[in-house]
Amino acid sequence: MIFGITGNPKKEGIERILSSVLKYLAPDETIVWEGLKGKINSPENFKFDSETSIGLLADVIITIGGDGTFLRTARIYRMKPIMGINVGTFGFLTTYNQDNLELGLKNLLSGNWKSEERTTLKALLEGKTIMALNDITINVTGSSRMLSFDVKVNGQNLFDFRGDGLIVSTPTGSTAYNLSAGGPILYPTMEAFVITPICPHKLSLRPVVVPSESQIEVRVSSRTEDMILSADGQEIVSLKSETSVFLTRNDFNVKIVKTPDLPEYFEILKKKLYWG
């Protein structure tokens, strides 16, 4: 099995985690992203390559950073199982850390792991296809003006409203921007999306959960040209007024490495959200 190592070289403490990871991996079974070369004490012992080459050659991707790093990794290595190691501050997706890393790596190397599939979302607009693991967000920048939304699900009108924006979230992303905007938490392997208005002018509007096979159409207009669509905060596209965005389930899932030593999801949730 070939392991591809990637991560965020700007994260404080990545050298320590990277050293711990490489200690367990055989050099002839490991390819390190060339952007991490300066973070390794003995780089001559390992092979370095581009992200494109790693995507072709590696069987499993190990990414080191925070959830933002994991989201970027998922966009690059779409079909590969990904093990996320946290050196960030929150870490819903990067569930391994210094405390459980050793046992996690041992289980990974012995084959004692499974791949947990997460639903992804795609947005179609003006001939472009944009992918997201967490969410697709439409809002305005540089202004306090409200946007006007017409939202349909499977051709049926869901709601029309004016507000600051709209989030369409996957179950994985339900604990991110969606949660901050008052949306519900979805179990991460559910087959559903949640549509969450951001500060709607109609106070009675509430987030709505729809099946993952739903066809969601969002028509957005504004008096300003500062509208944007953001996918996972990683890809941003400018929108013109009266633009229609079509959102559907993507044709592939992101695969997340899970080993038996990991705590259960509700335990992680309680810890991350300080529920006691």
C-alpha cells in the first residue's frame, strides 16, 4: 500500500506531527507532497512529488492540518480514502491528534480500518460545476444590502425571502456554517441536505432538511453586483443578479479513514461543542 502525505505547511506544530507519522511509515511506501519538504528533518530519506502525482500513485492520503486543510485535500483527492490529523483548533474532520495518532496509524498499517463515505454536493451555474463536502453558500460582500431568494425543491416553491444569504449544507457540513446560522446538526452519514436562510427578513423562516436526491434551484437577485457563491470556503465564484443555481447530490462520495480506536460520533460532538 502506498501512502500519500500532504498538509498545511503554515500550521504551527506540523513538524512534530509529520515526524510522528513518518516514523511509522516505510520510505518505499510513502510519497510526501513537495510542499512539506522543508518541514522534515531528514528529507533525503523520503520521496517527494506533486499533488497530481500523489493522487495517481497513493492508495491512502494522510493529511495534516485543520478542517480547512481536510476540505482542500478532499477536493484534490476525490476518490482516495483520507486520514485527517488535526493540528488546528477545532477538528470535526481531522479526528486524529497527538493522543490517538499512534494507535490510529498502527491500525491503518495493519489493515484494521474502514472507509466512511460522506455525501458531497455540486452546484451548476452558467456552465460551471462546483463541488463541496461541507456547504455551498450564497451571500454578498462589501455591503449590508440584502439579497432576494427564490428557492425551489424538485420544482416546487419552498420559500421566497430577502436576507443576508443562503446555505445549502451536507450532513458533514451541518456542524460548520450551517450550525452557526441556526441550522440543525445532521448525522454525518445521512442522505440529506439542509437549506438554511441566513438572517432572513421573514422571522418565521426556518431551515429545511430535504432528501439528498432532491433537485434544489436557487434564483438570487440583488441591487449590487457583489454577490458570491462559495464552496467550502475554498472556491469562490462571482454571481450576477437574477442568476439561477442548481444544486444536486454529487456523483461521488468523499471517503474518510476510520479506525476502531476513534471515539463515537456523539462523543466527538459533545466534546467539540462543549456539551459536558
